[in-house]
Amino acid sequence: MKKMKIILSFILLGLLMYSCNSNDETNASYPYTVRLTDAPGPYDKVNVDIQGVEVTGDAGQTVTLNVTKGVYNLLDFSNGVSTLIATDLLEISKVEQIRLILGTNNTVVVGGVSYPLSTPSADQTGLKLQVHQTLQQGISYSVLLDFDANKSIVSTGNGTYKLKPVIRTIETAISGTIKGKITPTGTIAVVDASSSSTPPLSYSTNVNANGEFSVMGLPPGTYTITITPALPLLPATKTNIIVTAGVTTDIGTIAL
């Protein structure tokens, strides 16, 4: 009888521990933020109307984040500058997709003139961005939406423009950044970062009016930076740049 009581005690203790662990998993929450940044483009302003941000879990669960709605000028958030657009505590541990919902008040300003940006019908229900994240307790997760203004605006002629968003998702905790500057200031140039991995990876951006550039969302590794300015200036390269996760590598000023 005494042996039976001991066995029953162990069984009850096991059930209690299982119940506590189950409740911990059920009640787990994960701080999650979404920020917005941009690659510079040849416009005065690129205004996008952000109305919602949703995340979808691996089982199809949809969570609407707390979003700061409004019209954002993408060119205010270039070369490493970003802004918080949504945040929440998630109760799902796997995020498969982020859905960015835009309103209709999207415009581009060219030469001081504002033009409406029409949005393709396929994007009117929301831009679906794949992320495939597994979240862990005790870690704050942040995803950066790199909205490429240069590639996202399509001129259709006769002063009309379309918004066909080109957005790259960046997990800042597992990627690095290369930043630098070129002279002479005011030179139009494209900056390309190419990895030495197999297969090689390539990421690009433009310099801003001050000659500064920042290539974000780079997987750790060794990179070559190639700067291609407008003629008659010639391209310049810088090799063996080491990128580390969570670190910004400043390569200084490159004279063209």
C-alpha cells in the first residue's frame, strides 16, 4: 500500500508539472515590432499610405498588429534611418508571413509636382511578404521592411505613375550593414554589395544627396562594394569587407 501511494504521488507530480509547462507554452508571448526603411530614389517625395500590418502563423492564424496609420514619406527613412509602424505581443511562436495593407492616398512628387500613385489590383488586398520566423521567449523581434522607392515607382508616361512595391524583409538581429560615403558630394551613383559565398549574393542601393549610402540586411560574410557613378566618373571597388550580424561596418569615404 505504501509503495502504491509513492507511485501515485509521482504520477500526480508529473501531471502537475506537465500542466504547468502546458500553461507556460499556451500563455507565452513574444514582443514583435515592424519598422520601415527605404533605399533612396530620384524623387522629391514618395508618400505611402499605411493602414494596417498583419502577421500570419504557420497554422494560418492571423494577428492584426497595433499600427500607427498614416502617410509616410519613404525618403525620410533612407540610409539606416527607420521608423516604427507596428508593434504587439504575439501569442504564436512561428510567423510565416507579414501583410502590409496600404490605403489609397499614395503619391509621388517629381520636380515639385505631386502625382497620384495607382496600385495594381493584386496588391489592393495587401502586400504579402514571406518571413518564416521561429520566435523564442525572452527575445524581442524586429523586422525591417526595406521599401525600395527607386524600383517601386513605375512611370507609365503622360505624367502618370504606378506603385508596384518592391519590399525586402530584414531581420536585424541576424544581418549586418555596410555604410560609407563617396566624394565628390552630389554625385549620382549606385552601390552594389556582392558576397563571396556560393552562390554569391548581391544587394544594391543609391547614394543620397550628401554622398552617403547604407546597404542593410546583409547575411554575415565577406563582401565587395562596387560604386558605379554617372559618367564620366569611373567605378570604384573596395574588397574584403567583413559583415557581422547586428553590426554596422563603416568603410569610410571613397573618392571617385
